[in-house]
Amino acid sequence: MNNPVTGWIVCTEGPAKGGDFRLLSEKTHLGRVDGMDIKILGDMYIAKRDHAIFAYDPRKRTHTLLPGESRGLIYVNGEIVYEPTPLLSWDIIELGKSKFLFLSLCSEQFDWEDPNPANQKKRDEPKDKNRGADKEKAKYDAKKDANNNEGEASS
């Protein structure tokens, strides 16, 4: 397989709302013009080239968001991104006037490059709150609750 999908971002706010965009193995470049792996149309606050770069490391089975070469800012779960930032499923990414939900396919439980059947067993085990997407969703819910509580405390 040449360059398989490793995850997705789904636009939840902005001109591309409802659109889904594939993240590929190694680096995926996001901007507004032809030549970008992900081309977001309609949000003039997203840089033409390399507003953001999504990287998947097949050795560590992790996703990372890197700020691009543009002047545009990036936020993950409300925090500004100045340096490579690890991504977990359910993270909210803000670029320009758009928001995206990150969803991972490749992780500890699955990777296209691992043909070892012993590792596939991990995916067949019952899910619990300490593994995989359930764990990532619990982290997302905890962050969301913490942000909501901060807002209430300052009111």
C-alpha cells in the first residue's frame, strides 16, 4: 500500500462544515491552493500553503500537528500551537475561521505496516476505559469539562 489513510479531520465549523479530509502516512500538508494534500476552500484566513502539517509516525504509531510556514495560528483544544503537538482522537483543531475534529485510525491498536497477527489480537479484546478510542474520548471529555469549569469559575 503506497500512502494509506491514517486518520481524518472533519470540519465542524466554517465554509467546509461537514467535509472530511484524509490524513496520510508521514506528512499531510494543509492549505487553500492546488498542491496541498488537504485543500480547504472558502476560509480566507487559512494560508494558501502549509498553514498546518499533520504527521503520522508509523514507528511510534502517533499523530502530531506541526505549525506550517505561514503566519496563521493554530489551536488544539483552545491552546495555541507553537511547536509539534501530539494529537488524540476527538481533539478540536482551529485553523482560520474553521474548526476540525481529529479522528485517528492508526494507533497502538492498528497500523497498516504491522502484519503480525499477534498484535491484531489487541483489537479483538473487549474495550475498556484504559485503551484506545475509549481512553482518548475520556481524555477529551475531561478536557472539555475542565474548560467548562474554568469558564464558570471566572463568571
